[in-house]
Amino acid sequence: MARVALVTGGTRGIGEAISVALRDAGFTVAANYGGNEKNAQEFSARTGIPVFKWDVGDFAACQAGIAAVEKELGPVDVLVNNAGITRDTPMHKMSAEQWEAVIRTNLSSCFYMCRSVLDGMRARGYGRIVNISSLNGQAGQFGQTNYSAAKAGVLGFTKALAQEGAAKGITVNAICPGYTDTEMVRAVPEAVLGMLIKKIPVGRLCSASEIGRAVVFLAADEAGFITGSTLSVNGGQICY
Ligand code: CAA
């Protein structure tokens, strides 16, 4: 039987590419989405991947959402924590709401989601968790104290949970995409984006499918000895 993979924020941007890459690799995929109904329905019609709506920044919603996925598709063996938002602004202009929204959606969601699948993974002695962090969690980014803090937090979270999961067959890894060709990055002011691209040695944005490929690598049964690691996919921009 195909393993079940759940991708948060799995209907758009990097998440869409991850969902499709996992489907193409033979997984039964469920894609979570937060709000864009029309996009989610179009994605599902186009890909044949079922979609499930809930807010990953809400613990009770995560528990109910995962129960719905498992009822329809079976136990979740692969969890990809991909959902994320930006509220970019320099710290001196940042509101508490902008700080909290990003921490909740990008970091607390990892706890809410992992906590909700962990008992099942431990009982079955198998799990693959892939957390999508960011180059900007490694390096920091002007205008992103909230986002950089959340994404750096994801890296610590990943390493700690990896230690807890290791004896139970559960691997936990992080991927740090660099600037990737998605709506989120296209929202960066053009002049700023031009400067950012100049700093990428490969000389272009990452394509979302290149992140999908990295997720498939870490989600495989054969990846059982890779845990607690951070895989940078950033066109040579940073090397740790
Ligand atoms: N480094 C140093 N100074 C910078 C700077 C930078 N990177 N960017 C802007 N500044 C300076 C400006 O030159 C300006 O200086 P002056 O006041 O002397 O003219 C000052 O900071 C204020 O700049 P803005 O007028 O642009 O300020 P703003 O409040 O209108 O906007 C911003 C600031 C929202 C942060 C905008 O610069 C921006 O969107 N930057 C891009 C942030 C970014 O990279 N986001 C990544 C999104 S994609 C993503 O997050 C995915 C991922 O994981 C990689």
C-alpha cells in the first residue's frame, strides 16, 4: 500500500510542487490549505490530489484536520510542514500582530502538526517529517525579523525532535529553500528582488519543483539514516 503523505500549504507555490512530486513518487497525498478555496479546488481537479482546509496555526484545527485525512486516506506516514506566511517590515514598523501571525503560522504550526501525528507514528514505528525552513532562517533578512526567527526556530525544533524520533523510526529533517519562483517571492518589490537575485551564484530563482525533489529524497523509506539534518537548496548562496 502506498504511504500517505500530508503537505501543509500544499496547494500553492512550493507546497503545490511538493504535493505533485510526492504523488509522482507513488505516495497517496493529502494537501492542506488555509483559505484560497478557488485555487484549492482547481489544484485538486488538476492533480487528483484531495484537499483539506484548516488553519495550521490552530492546534484544535490541526487535530481535527489530521483526523479527517486519516479517516479518508489512512495513517499519515509522511508529514511536510510547508505552510508559511510573510509579514515583511522592518522591526521599527512591525506590529505585535505581524510578529505573532508569522510565529504562529510558520513555527507553532510545526508543533501543532507534529504533536497530532506523533502518537500514531510512534505506535507504528515509522515516520518521515520534513520541515520547510528558509535561507532567511539561516542568514537573516532585512525586513524579516519575524520570519527569520520563525524559520530559525524550525531548525532547532527539527534537531530536537529528530533526537526524540530516532529510536522510533521517525526521521525529522529540514529543507532551507533560497529565493524560489513563487507568488510569495514575486510580492517582493521589483528593485529589491533584482538585488536579491544578483546574490544567487546560480543566477536565477529556484524552481518550486527543485524543492519538491528534495522533499521526495528525504521522505523515502530508504532515507532512514538521515535525520536532524538541514538540506540547503539555494543556488550556492550560503554553505551551512
Ligand atoms: N539591507 C539594507 N538596507 C535596506 C534593505 C536591505 N536588504 N532593504 C531596504 N533597506 C533600506 C532602504 O534602502 C531604505 O533606506 P533609506 O531609508 O535610507 O532610503 C530603508 O531600508 C527603508 O526601506 P524601504 O523604504 O523599502 O522600507 P519599507 O518599510 O517600505 O519596506 C521591506 C521594507 C518591506 C523590508 C522591503 O524592503 C522588502 O520587502 N524587502 C524584501 C524582504 C524579503 O527579502 N522578503 C523575502 C520574501 S520571500 C521569502 O521570505 C521566502 C524565503 O523563504 C526566501
